[in-house]
Amino acid sequence: MMTVAIVAILVTMVLALIRTFLGPTEYDRMLAANSFGTKTVLLVALGGHALDWHSFLDVALLYAMVNFVGTIAVMRFFEYRDAPDDSEKPESAA
Amino acid sequence: MNVMLSWLSDAFLLVGGFLCITGGVGLLRMPDFFSRVHASGVTESLAAPLLLFGLLLQMDWSLDSIKVLMILAFVLATNPTATHAMAKATLHGGQRPLVADEHDEPAGEASSKP
């Protein structure tokens, strides 16, 4: 059953990659990339256990953290890239 | 007891894998960004804990189990946060969700009420 779960994760990663290449806006691409990263964490955790790797869970935990920070950073860049005169900005800061 | 745990782990892994594929298909097939966020974010928040819990039941109790629990807690905390940040950034970026037209709305409500 571990094999079934790993194959399901791999299929989902392929679907997310198709959306990453296909996505009409940059937000779609970033959403698919974030989904791909989460699936990578699961793949490292399950595959490491199945293949009997050493300290694979540290890798998975670190990848989860890097994935989260990267997503937040890129999304903040998209949000505040070109608008110092954005009318919604003072409201959200207050 | 051991057989029960094995069956339980298999069930968790199977349901988690199914939800995983469901999220991927929703990510690929949904019409606009906000429905894609919904499909991906909602299924991911359930598929990742199910898969990790299925993995946890197959391992012996050791320090690695604590690490799996840490990954589980981290994914559960950060996945909705990232989804929320993406939806907020998209909304501030000028995109609006696809909704029905104004004159379509009363008919939809009337047909859904009875």
C-alpha cells in the first residue's frame, strides 16, 4: 500500500507540473509550485521509509520549511511589486 | 494488534493517496485561480496528515516518530497560511473570482431553495 501512495503522490506531482507550465497567470504557477513542494515533502517522507534511507525525515522537515518561506516570499513580491500608491496598503497596515 | 495497525495504516495511505490525486485533478481542471486554490488547499490539508499518519503507524516508536509528528504539525500550520497568502496576493493583484451574472443570481437562488 506504500507503493500505491507513492505512485499517487508522483501522479499528483505530474499534474501540478502540467499546471505550472500551463498556468495563465503567475499566481497559478506559484500555487502549483507550492503544491509540488508539499508533495515533495510527502514523497521524501514515504519514499525514505520505503527505501530505508538515513535521516530522511530531517530532509523532509527542512524542505517543508524552505517551501513555506519561499512561497510567502514570492507571494509578497507579487503583492507589493509595483504599487507604492496602492490604496489598500495603508488600510492593511493600520 | 499488529495486523490491525497494518490495516489501519493501509487505509490511511489509500485514502491519502486518493485525496492527493483529487487535489491534483482539481488543480488542473478548475476554471479560475480561486477554485484552484480551493481544490488544492483543502485536499492538501487532509491528504498530507493522512499520508504522514499512515507512515507513522508503520514505523517503530522512536525519535523518527516525533519527527513525523513535527512534520505533520508544521504542514498543518503552514499549508493554510500559504494558501491564504496566495489568495490574498491574487486578490490584491487585481484578479476577481468567477461568479454568476447579476440577473442570473435570483433564478439560481429560487431554484436552489425548494
